[in-house]
Amino acid sequence: MESWMWCFLLCSHLLILYFSPSHSLCHPHDTSALLHFKNSFTVYEDPRCGNGYSKNGYSKTRTWENGTDCCSWAGVTCHPISGHVTDLDLSCSGLLGNIDPNSTLFHLSHLHSLNLAFNHFYESHLSSLFGGFVSLTHLNLSNSYFEGDIPSQISHLSKLVSLDLSDNDFLEWKEDTWKILLQNATVLRVLVLDKTHMSSISIRTLNMSSSLVTLSLRENGLRGNLTDGSLCLPNLQHLDLSYNRALKGQLPEVSCRTTSLDFLDLSGSDFQGSIPPSFSNLIHLTSLDLSDNNLNGSIPPSFFNLTHLTSLDLSDNNLNLNGSIPPSFSNLIHLTSLDLSGNNLGSIPPSFFNLTHLTSLDLSFNNLNGSIPPSFSNLIHLTSLDLSFNNLNGSIPPSFSNLTHLTSLDLKGNNLNGSIPSSLLTLPRLNFLYLYDNQLSGQIPDAFPQSNSFHELHLSDNKIEGELPSTLSNLQHLIHLDLSYNKLEGPLPNNITGFSNLTWLWLRGNLLNGTIPSWCLSLPSLKQLDLSGNQLSGHISAISSYSLETLSLSHNKLQGNIPESIFSLLNLYYLGLSSNNLSGSVKFHRFSKLQYLEELHLSWNDQLSLNFESNVNYNFSNLRLLNLSSMVLTEFPKFSGKVPILKSLYLSNNKLKGRVPHWLHEISLSELDLSHNLLTQSLHQFSWNQQLGSLDLSFNSITGDFSSSICNASAIEILNLSHNKLTGTIPQCLANSSSLLVLDLQLNKLHGTLPSIFSKDCRLRTLDLNGNQLLEGLLPESISNCIDLEVLDLGNNQIKDVFPHWLQTLPELKVLVLRANKLYGPIAGLKIKHGFPSLVIFDVSSNNFSGPIPKAYIQKFEAMKNVVIDTDLQYMEISISYGRKKYSDSVIITTKAITMTMDKIPKGFVSIDLSENGFQGEIPNAIGELHALKGMNLSHNRLIGPIPQSMGNLTNLESLDLSSNMLTGGIPTELTNLNFLEVLNLSNNHLAGEIPRAQQFGTFSNDSYEGNSGLCGLPLTIKCSKDPEQHSPPSTTLRREAGFGFGWKPVAIGYGCGMVFGVGMGCCVLLIGKPQWLVRMVGGQLNKKVKRKTRMRSNENGSRMN
């Protein structure tokens, strides 16, 4: 018994000794190896590892000192008896350097576990000596910048239980190394290789390892099709193959009856087809992510047997979920996270409201319509709800106040209206509220409680009005505040304090007035301040928000000098002061103190004087955009060598004259705007750099022939040389360009024909050659190669051709102006099914067209049938691939009896002008289907027949000109429906009857009706008789005859034959006297007709007297 006790005490002592971390000193060999390893690196702060040098706030190697026991060092674990290092964890230690084959790390031959994750071993190749750690069970080298091929010796680590090489983007697997590793590592349970290159690996080799429990191969470049057995590895519980874009084909069938999988992520690949019903065999799944694929069809009913699911993500597919989600969806009672965004849900299924454990629900981008159901209040555990970018309307339901756990609510990008419920702003845990891009109105409720959790509040792009609420000052945790593009008014509050965390303050595009309060300019954490587009006035006070990166005060009424404090904002990269009333004198070089400045906007301050001192040495090392438009500059600033990376320069609307300076040709500009100046040099004196993307020299006096050297700017996208004095012909090389989007040469003195061949890869969206007067010849049919063409304006030239019917093949053509040329003949009917589907401006006036109005075209003007409600007055504009400036399309039109230039074309403007041609026949009824028309001019043609009653459907019409035709009948009363009609001209026709007096017709003057002898009633002085016969149209017979189909050609033939016959008879009479047969034929019949006519009149008068 005593011996047994001694044995027990000895074993206990040995066990205690074995597990004691400090029973023995570290082996001297290992101590030396570790110290040499430490000294081969420098230590840096890695932001990936939290605060300081590691997650614990220090580098682990700091404790490694010579003369101390290495087993007590941070990250080091030793064997309790031998003292050899067995575990080394230096993750997040801020090590910076290289691990080469000579590293003493490889002297630690007894290692069982090695973790070097989250360090910076830049340009280190994964040494083959890692394969020498034959006792290693855990190896983690993730996020450490290793590169090169993974050595085959890694497969010698046959005892590995876990291997993590993830997020080493330049490590690459070879298939042989991969196969041998899977064969040898028979106890491998965890394999994480995210973001390593595996593009040469066959996806079929995944079936080779049966021991794996966790396999993560996210974003590896894997390719091929998953086999049916891929999801049936016997021990596999966690499988992540996400974001391997080359994985494609169908989702694999789950051929096994049961699997161990509880986590499956196949998102971000190219899987197609439907979800297999056999997925219901994955009965242990708790998380399934199939998002961002090309899946289609509906969800199979068996899918809802996966009752253990807590997270389901099917977002961003092509699933047809509209009406196909059955009530059995509510079987997924354990769901806490559901993401169906980016599909076609259509409406919110009632079964969703039974998923009462949901904490996160995302139904964004789903074409949801109707109002938000109040049943959302059932989901009381929701912390995040996203219904953004749908077609939801109606008001925000008050029942949202029951969702007291909400931390994030996203309703942006809908059509929600009404006011913001005050109860929404009092939700106790709400951190993020996104309501922007809706139709919300009313005031912001003055209901923010003192205890709130708001971090971000985004209410921009609505119709919210009134003043900012006083309780806004309670939002002391706020980081982002965006109330831009509303109708907020009044002054900014003065009494706000705190806001120590606020980094974004955006109030642009409102009606705010008064001065800028000092608190706006002194917030300690503020990075972006945007108050542009308001009515703020007064001086800019001192700015002490030194963290500011963006300061935008443009488009206000600010006055006075630029404050000195602006030049101390050393973190500023954007400064916008344009379009104010700033004054004083500024030495331009002072802005160079802002060394990070990328954009400087000072334009449209014509009282602000800039002093460009040539003898001062300064440099804008980061400046990319400079806007000095409309600053009364009389000479170019001397910027030679001072703006080395400038890409965009705007100097328009100044008084610059003479020639462009040489320094402008020395920098590689992408955008140059010198429009509206007094430049006079010849075009061939410009130097064209290959990087130039946008050039605007319009409204100058540039002369000379059009030089083909302009095509040296091979990347140019917008070329605007309009309103100059250019001569010569248009170079063919411009039509050959594959980069040009806009070619605007209007109002020059160009002559000759258009380029004969437009490139097959033509990208033109605007071609404007209006008003050159001397352009002639035929229209080149190759213009139809420009399939993106939106605006074609060839008006006011000498082009002689028939109507270019082939233009109807251009699906994007919105504006077609051919006015004032020599085009002739009838406009042929359609030859394709969908002709001119996008056309909104059609102007072929002042040509020689003939024949009927092209009814077939009018019936296909689809864009003219759909009314666009343009509340924000958007314009037709084109941007280049890089840069900020936009090109605005312009057009010369005749509307409301005025020929005018539209410098910008509103997207909602729709017009037809066929005036001053030779169109004949009646106005087609189909014209009444063009409901979006705002202007219509059919004047000075040969149109006959009545005004169609269908014109009363054109309720958006503002100008109607049918003058100088041969229209008959009365003015349809349906025209009184045209409530927006401002200009009406029906003069010089054959109209008759009483003029309608309702609605707008009470505003028109005599000029609208003159030259119609049969019209009566106000505003004419001719009163209408009570007898309707008296004012019946005098041209009734004419109209009746017109009904038989006689046009002007038969009449002309008749007149011609009659004249020939008359001349012949005259000659006969002169030669042979008065023949009796002629007297009997003409005279006898004439007497009979006169007598009959006399009797008829006598009978008619007698009957009236009776």
C-alpha cells in the first residue's frame, strides 16, 4: 500500500512537472535561433492588427531579451522537459523583412505549431525548408506577403491538422504539389487557402481528402464544374468556394442522402440553371450562400425542409421569385438572416412575416411595388432592414416604431411620400437611417431625443422643407449627416455645440440663407463640409476644422475676401468657392501651401483678383483640376513647370486673347476648356497631345482651314470648335475615330461634303454641323455605323438629297435636325419594325419635301408617346470617361413663333417641325398619339382637310402652328383640352365656324385666326349668326370634291389639256370663221344651263318667302 502511494506521488509530481510552463530553461540552441530571427526584422505598425503593433497593443518580440528564459517570451511555448520550442505564435507582431533559406527559424526543428500570420515578409518565397518541420500539426502563414510557387516539400508535412496560407495573393499552387499534399496529409482537418492562385488545379481533386472538416478556397481562380460528389465528403462541415468566377455550369446534385455540411458558400461564381431539389438533403445546413451567380427559375419546394438554416443568401441572381414563394417558406423558423436582394420578387410574400427570429432582412433591388406592409411590426427582433431601390410608394408605416431593436433602416431609392414619422427618429437603438432619393415632404420632425444612437442620417434628394429642427443638436454621436437636395430654408442654427464625431456634413442644394455659423467651421473631426448650392451670404469666418479634406461653398452669395485660415487647412484636397461674390486680391501661389490639393474651383467670382507672380517659386504637386472660368483674366497664367500632373483646366468666359502659351502644350491635359474667349490663332498652330480627352474652343475667333493634325489627339472624346471662323473641309480622319463621342462644328464657315466613310466602330453620340451654310452634297449612309448616335444636327446647310430613311436603324437617336437644306421628295415609309424609337426632336423644316406627312413614321415615334415628368429639369448631357466637365447638347428650333437657340436641351422637350415644305394631304389622326409633344409646327405646307380631333389628346402641347395651309372645317372643341397651350397659329387656312372660347382659347388674339374668312366669334370682330347655315364652311364643295381623291396633279393635267384645247379652237375660229357646230355645242348648252339655273333660283326664293 505504501509503495503504491509513493508511485502515485511520483507520477503526480512528474505530471505537474510536465505541464508546468516554467519548470526548465529554454534550450540554448533555440534561444540563439529565436534571437537571430528577431534581429533579422524591423518592427512596424500594422493597421490590420488593431491598435499598436498587435492586437494586444505591442509586438511580441519586444519581450525577447538575451539572458532571459525564451520559454517565458511572448508567443513562445516550450517542451516541459527538453526545453525545445514547440509552439511559436508571432501573428500580428509587425515583423518587416525577408525569410530566406538561411533564416534561423528553420533551426527550430521541434516545432508542432507555427503561426506567422499578419506580418510583412515582402518578396519572401515560401522556402522548401518549411517542409522540414516534420512534426508540425498547425501552420498559419496567412496575410504575410509570401510569393512564388508553393514548394513540393510542403507535402512532407504529413501530420498537419490545419494549414492556413490564405491572403498571400502571389502564392501559386502546382497541381502535383496539391495532389501529393492531399494524399499525404491524411489527418488534415482544416485547410484555408483563400486568395492563393489555384487556376491550374482541377476542381475534381477536392474529392481526394476524406478527413477535411473545413475547406476554404475563396477567390482562388478555380475553374471547371463541380461534380455531384463535391458536397458529400464524409466529414466536411464547412465549405467555402466563393468568388471563383471561372466555376460554372449547374450546381451539383447532392447525391448522398445525408451530409455533415453546416456551412456552404458558393457565391460570386458563374453557376447557372436552377437550384437542384436534392439540396434538401443538406439537412444540417445552418448557413447557405448562393448569391451573385446566374441562377434562374424558382426555389424548389423541398428547399424549405432545411429547417436548421439560420442564414440564407440568394441575392443577385436571376431567380424568378415573383409570386413563387410558397407559404412553406415560413418553415424556416430558425432564420435570423435572409438576403434576397437583386432578384425579381415583385411583392413581399406574407410568409416572411412569420419568420419572427429574423434579425437581418435584405429585399433591396427587387422591383417591389405597392406600400410597405404594416406587418413588418411582427419582426420584433430585426436589427437591420433593407428595402432600398424598389418601387415602393405610400408613406412610411408608423408600425416601424415597434421595431425597437433596429440599428439600421434603409429605404432609399423608392417613391415613398408623406412626412417622416417622428416615432422613427425615437427608435432607441437606430444607428443608421437611409431615406434619401424618395419623394418625402413636410418638415424634419423636431423629435430627436437626447438619448439616441444615430451615427448616420441620410435624407437627401427628397422634398423636405422648413428649417432645420432645434433637436438636431441632440445627435451627439453623429458621424455622417446628409440633408442635400431638399427644400430646406432659413438660417443654419447658431446654438449647436458638440458634434465631436461628425466627419461628413452635407447640406448642398437647398434654400438655406444667412451666414455660415462658426460651429460649422470648427468641428474637430470634420473631413467633408458641403454647403454649396444654397443662398448663404456674408463673409466666410475663420476655419479651425483642420481635419477638413473637402470644403465646398460654391454657388452661394458669399462675399468678401478668402479667409487666411483656408491656407492652413493642410489636409485639404478639394476646395470649391466658385459662383459667389468673393472679392479682394489673392496671391495665387499661396494655394500651393495646400500640398494635398487635387481640385481648386474659384470660377465665376468676377470681383476676385488673382495675382500670378512669375518670380515666386512654387509647385502644385498634386493638383489635377483647376477651374478659373469667368474671372476676367486677360492673359494666361504662367504655370510652366508648376502644375506637373494637371489633367483638367477650365479658363472659359474670360478675356484671353492671342495665342495659347507653350506651357499648355507641355503638360498632358485630359480636359481643356478655353471657350468664350478672344483667341484668334489658327487651328494648325495648336499642339495636340495624345491624352487629350475633351477640348472646348467654342465661341472664339479661331481662323484658318480645319487641320487634320487634330487627329493626333487620338484619345479625344469631346471636340467642340463651334462658333468660330474655321474654313476648309472636315477631315476624314475625324470620321475614322473610334474614340470621338461629340463632334460640334456648328456655326463655322466649313464647305465641301461630309466625310464619306464613318468608321464601323464609330462611337459618336453627337454630330452637330448646323449653320455652316456651305456644306453640300449627299448624306453619307455610313453615318448609320454610329449606332450610339443621339443627336444629329445638319441644319442650315446646302445638303441636297432625299430623306435619309436609313437613319431609322439608329436606336438611340433622340434629335434629328435637317432644317434649311435642299432635301427633296417624299419621305418614304418604314422599312424596319421599330423606326426612330427614341426620337424626341424631329425638324425637317424649310426643305423641299413633298407627298403626305409620313404617317408610318409618326406611329413609330415611341418616345414621343411617353410623357416624361422632368421635375429636376435634367438636360441631354455627355460626360467623358475621365474628368468632370459635361458637354450639353444644343439645338436651334422654332417654337412659340420664335426661332431660338436652346443652349441645353431639357430631356422632357419634345417637338416636331415639318414647316415650309410641300407636304400635302390630310393631317394623320395618329399624330394625336404623341402625348409628350410640346411643340408642333406644320405651317406653310399644302395640307388639306380638317384639323384632327385627336389633337385634343396632346395635353402637354405648348405651341401649335398650322398656319398657311388649306385646312377646312371648324376648330375642334377638343383643342380646348390643351391647358398648356401658349401659342396657337391657325391663320391663312379655310377654316370656318365659331371659335371655341373655353380654357386657353380665351387668351389668343386675332393673329391666331386671321386669313380664315369663315371663322367668327371672339376675338374676331365677326359675330356668329344664330343660323348655322350662314357660317357653314364656304369650301364644303371643295372638301366634298377632295373626298373623291383629286389632288393637285389631276387638276394641273386638266388645266393643261383645257389650255391646249382652247388655243386650238381659237386658232380654228381665226382661220375659218365661226363654225356652226361649235356655236351649237357651246352656245346652245350655255343657254340651257343659264335658264335652268334661273329657274332653280326662282323656286328657291319662292319657297323662302312662303
